[in-house]
Amino acid sequence: MAKTALITGASSGLGAEYARQLAAKGADLVLVARDRQALERLATGLRSTYGVEVEVVVADLLRPRHREKVEARVADEAQPIEILVNNAGFGLPLAFEANDIEDEVRHLHLHVEVPMRLTHAALGGMLARGHGRIVNVASVAAFIPRSTYGACKGWLVSFSRWANGRYAPRGVTVTAVCPGYTHTNFHERLGLAPGEEGVSDLMWLDARDVVAESLRDVARGRAVSIPSRRYKILVGLARFAPPSLAARIGERGR
């Protein structure tokens, strides 16, 4: 699919799985995250297993100088990025009124401002070359009200739909990937042990399946990818749910 892919939040979870599956397709990688040791371990394994080149960029995307370093790498025409995967993110408790407002602001920056900036940095070179793929990892929460997390992901889906319609005719596709509950360490970072999330086992997805299906949708140039049939059905039904019912559904799980 590509010569070089840059992935944010690449040290674990979906980001690491995107790295593995893109490397298996022969893509060289630029891995971005805060944890140098985790990135280096992943990079070493990918180089050994797939024989690809892997560049490690240690950056906290909420720090302007770090983010600007990543923007410059995305825009570097001497080392072009053919696929950008905006994956970095974190969750907060659903009780907005009880959350620290500065945590909420950082949450907004990472889920909205950062992918917007990196997409802008990528577009110039991609459009000039006439090809490129941008993947924005959103969530089914974009379609089911779920505090500020759903609001941020809703913005990302709307932006991706618009950008795909505008730039796909020029060879650059933009896809919002909207997984449901997926087995990664995302919930562990919220302080939840396995089984404490309050979600039925039937609703959990495997990260490998999520990434594989989303990459097929990216290759087809789709604006929105909702991995798994059960979540496609859930999102379809949510469109007809009264706002009060949709909000109650969104409160399930933590």
C-alpha cells in the first residue's frame, strides 16, 4: 500500500498493531510515541521479522515543540510519508462535571488539534505527488453520545468524511476508523482491570481484526470504516434512537 507510514501512539494497542500489519505489507515505518523503550522494542522486532526500515520518534504530542517535530517529519519531502495514521489518544471518566478541566482540554487537543495539524502537514506533499492515505482512528462513540470522547471522535469522523470527498479525486484518501470495544491497554490506562469495564464479552473485538478490516477499507478509499458486522448494525440502529436512549447506551461501559 505504501513506501513509508507514520503512526502516532505506536508503542502499544492499535498503533502497534497498525505497525505490525503495515510492516507485513512491506511498508517502512516511522513510529511516534512517548515511551522510548516500548518503541525501540517494537522497532527491533519489526526490523527483524519483516526486514523493513523503522524510525523511532519519541514525542509527547501535547508539547508544542514535540508536536512541531512530528509535523516537520510528516511534511519532509526528502523522506515522504505515504500513509499517516493518527492514532494517539487517551480516555477520561464519563463524568465530565467531575473531571479536571485541564485534563479535558488536553484530551480535546490530542483527539482533535493534533490529527488536524498532522493531516494539514501531510496534505501538501501527498497532493503534489497525487497519492497518499490518511487514517484517523476514531470510535463508534462518534455515533453514540459518550461525553467529550464521543464529541471529539464525532469531529474526527465529520472532518474525515469532508476531507475524503474533497481530496480523493486528487489521489489522497482520508478514512475515519471507528472501532468498538477492542482488546488493547486503553482501558488499563483508565485504571480498569480486565473484566471491570462493564461491557459484555460479545462486544469485544480483537485488535488484529480491527486493523485488518480497516486497512481493507482504507485501500478501497472509504471515508468511514466500522470494523465488524455487529458494530455496523449497532451504529445503524443508533441513528434512529431517541437522544435520551442514545445517551443511556453511551453510558454503558467505562
